[in-house]
Amino acid sequence: MNLELSEEQTAVRQLARDFVEREIAPHAAAWDRAEEVDRGIVKKLGEVGFLGLTVDEEYGGSGGDHLAYCLVTEELGRGDSSVRGIVSVSLGLVAKTVAAWGSEEQKRRWLPGLVSGAYVGCFGLTEPGTGSDAGRLATRAVRDGGDYVINGTKMFITNGTWADVVLLFARSTDAPGHKGVSAFLVPADTPGLTRRTVHGKLGLRGQATAELVFQDVRVPASALLGEEGRGFSVAMSALAKGRMSVAAGCVGIAQAALDAAVAYAGQREQFGKSIAHHQLVQELISDMAVDVDAARLLTWRVADLIDRGRPFAVESSKAKLFASEAAVRAANNALQVFGGYGYIDEYPVGKLLRDARVMTLYEGTSQIQKLVIGRALTGVSAF
Ligand code: FAD
């Protein structure tokens, strides 16, 4: 793998850096306090092409490789994880999945809107009773003539209240376990679908996280994404790439924490010199720097494997596991460097820590990533 970025990749990263400095960073703290990102940011992300990365230009996408996608995602994560997550879900989990599994009609119907920012997508897998063991989900889609009628509840759905389309996973046959699960593209204005905002999150407060309740929601059979009974494969393939995107966002958090800590350590004086002079402060900073590099390299390796058409799912779990834990460690170290000032929200590091914390939970907890890696090494499924 060539670790040198191409001219095009360097330009995309710079574009993302400038965009974040101009459109996101100045507002991140206010959006966090208001518990809502300004929705206008979605259209701007679409205009600059960030919602169409890796998607074919034929459907309005901006093309590019997965390394470019990681570079942009890292920059977004550096600016505001709430915004990064909106992109990772609407593009990473929904648009890219429609591009990979959708019929021609589904691609034409949904992709141009999703990649331009006219539409927002959400990914409805988790339910109140099933998180890690997603294959046992209980939402049902019952065939009725040319339609399916859907009943059930989805929980913690990122972009849920904003979404125009739900990529929904529901049980549509009596086949045991995850074999009975199918994927559907459900327009969010379909009668019978109600949404409730989940309030009181520790972090990612700017995101519209929701509970979705489906009560006799009727969709035509053409809403089925992929074959009936293949829904769990659709979900797992989406999450395998999604974990790379979460990892890239975590690199951004860790980099932001490192930058803030280095700058603060150079200014803050204690014992007659800047705290950068104290060896134990340098230890905090150097640990962060190693975490940033290691997380970034693991993440880039996943992008490289995808771009070369090689298997990548286990490497994606490794990157997500390491980068999410590294982001929490780095944000916590930065808070330590800031001392008491790190604990108040006038300074950015508290938000970094709050935002980082969920990264070890969603798209598979750290324990679940370890089981994925362990299964690949031992051949034993220990779930
Ligand atoms: P549980 O599965 O109940 O796990 C609880 C604990 O048990 C964890 O520590 C877990 O690691 C451990 N555990 C479970 N099984 C095992 C095992 N076999 N071995 C060892 N330990 C185990 N979901 C979506 O579908 N779409 C979204 O857009 C989305 N966005 C989210 C946004 C936020 C802010 C949050 C908080 C969650 C989101 N989720 C979303 C849900 C998320 O993916 C789940 O919360 C996650 O998968 C964990 O499920 P759970 O919360 O039910 O925890």
C-alpha cells in the first residue's frame, strides 16, 4: 500500500478541511447546546459533493475512492461528530447500500436525492429489544397481495426524525433467525409511520436520533431491497463499510483532541513554565499521537482493501474497535491536559469526549467487534 496521498486525495482533504473550518467548526458548540444541527448543512454537504462520495456519477454521485471518503469523514469528525454521523448514515449506510443492492428503479428513485442532500436517509435495524443480536429483530412485514404491511418499533435511529427514506429491516418470512429478515426502502411519509425524538443523549446531541413506530405501514413489493430473506446480508454488508466510516470519524475526534491539547499545553503555565515542559503532560500528548496514527493507518488499510476489491470486513472491525477506543482515550487525555477548564463547555474537549463515547457502542459494540475478530481467527462463533 502506498501511504502517500495522490494529488486528488490531497485536494479532497483540503476541500473538506476548508469546508469544516468555514461551515461546521464555528457552529459545532452552539448546535450541541441547541441539541440540533442546522439542517441547512445537509444541502451544503450535498453541493460540495461529500454526500455522493464513491457513488457513480450516473446517479448524481461524485465518485472517488474509499480513501477519499475516509479523508473527508475524518475532517468532518474533527469538526463535529454529529455532522459526520449524518453523512456516515445517509451516504455510508443508506445511499451506498442502495447503490450496491438496489434495482435500477430504486437507484433512480433514491440516489440523486440522497447524494444531493435533497433527501436524508436513515438505517433502521436496532429495536428496543434487539441491539447486538440484531438478527432476532421482531418487526414484521407481512405480504398482502402486491404489498407488504409492516408493524414494529425501531430504536436509536440516527437521522430518524429528519429522514425522507428509511432503510428498514423486518422479518418477512418464517425462516429461522436472520434468514427471515428482508430489507425495505420505506418513504418516511408513508401513513402509519410515527417518529419520536430520543432526548437526553450524552453526546452527538446535534443529531436527530429517533424511535420509529410502524403501525400497519403499507409499502409495495417493489420497496424490497435485494431478495426476500437476504436482508441480514444487506445489513451486515452495509455495516462492514460503515465501521470504516465510524473509524475515520474517530480518527478525526482523536486528531482534534491532540491538536487542542498541544495548543493548550503550549499556552498554559504552571510551576513557572508552560505545561508542555512537564514530562507527564508530554506523556499524555504522545500517547494521543500514537493512537491517532495507529487508528488512521488501520482505517486507511480498510479503504485500500475495499478499493482493490479484497475482503475487508474483519479489518473494518479491527479499525472500528481500535479507533473508537482510541478516540475515547485521546479525548480523555485532552481533558486531562486542559485540567478544570476541560470540564466546562467553553472549551471543546468535553464535547469530544461525550461524542467519542458512543463510538464504542454503535455499529457493533467493542465486545461485538472482538467476537467478529475472534470468529475469523478461531473459526468459532462465540456470540
Ligand atoms: P446490547 O446489545 O443490549 O448490549 C449491552 C451490553 O452487552 C454491551 O456492552 C454489549 O457489548 C454486551 N453484549 C451483548 N451481547 C454480547 C455478547 N454476545 N458477548 C459479549 N458482550 C455482549 N441502530 C440502528 O439500527 N441505526 C442507527 O442509526 C443507530 N444509531 C444509533 C445512535 C446512537 C446515538 C446510539 C446510542 C445507538 C444507535 N444505534 C443505531 C443502536 C446501536 O447500534 C446499538 O445501541 C448497539 O448495537 C448496541 O445494542 P444495545 O444498545 O441494545 O446493547
